Amino acid sequence: MLPPGSQTIVIMKQLLLIFTILFSAPALFAQTNDIKTEAFKVEGNCNMCKKRIEKAAFVKGVKRAEWDKESHVLNVVYRPSKTTATEIAKAVAKVGHSSEKLEAAEADYKELPQCCQYKTHSCND
Ligand SMILES: [Cu+2]
């Protein structure tokens, strides 16, 4: 026989364990669920464009942004609770780069260095 009182302790420990699991599981689930990867095409030419696009795409909530010069595909990893792909596309358009999601305003496009003006130029580097 266990000494009196120790059984209560065992039950309390088990309850504590159950509560810990119950309360931490949704938190863990929410965290792993709050991450999204998306890829969309962004127009651009060179490594300068790459830097500009990736910097712009790094809005609040973005964990990773990578633009491929060859395929013109921008890969973003972000928290859907903090931002959206549309928000990222907006930020990218603001620095002059059109994407399949959003056309950049002509005035923003004209701000690009000449070689980066992808509609009429191409730079080789
Ligand atoms: Cu460029």
C-alpha cells in the first residue's frame, strides 16, 4: 500500500500532465499552421533587381524571400496571420516590379535604374 496522500499526488501529477498537453497542443498546432509558402512570377532583370525585389518582399511577417533571376519566380515564406501574398506583391510593385499578382505603377517603374527597366532593357551580369 502507498502511504496515505501519495495517491492524491499521483492523480494530481497525471491531471497536470493532461492539462499541459491540452493547453500546449493548440498553441503548437497554431504555430506550425501559421506558415505559408508561395511562389509567383515577378518581372526583373538582374542581381540588382534580385536585391531590390527581395528587400521589398521582406515585409512584416515574411520569413524568407528569394527571387530567381532565371525563372523570375519569387519564393516567399510568411505568416498568414501577419501578411498576405497580395501585401508582398504590393510592396514589390511599389519599388517598380510588376508581378503576376500586381502591375507596378508606371511612375514606380520609371524610378528603376535604366538597365533594370525590364520592359525595354536587359542587363547582363
Ligand atoms: Cu536589375
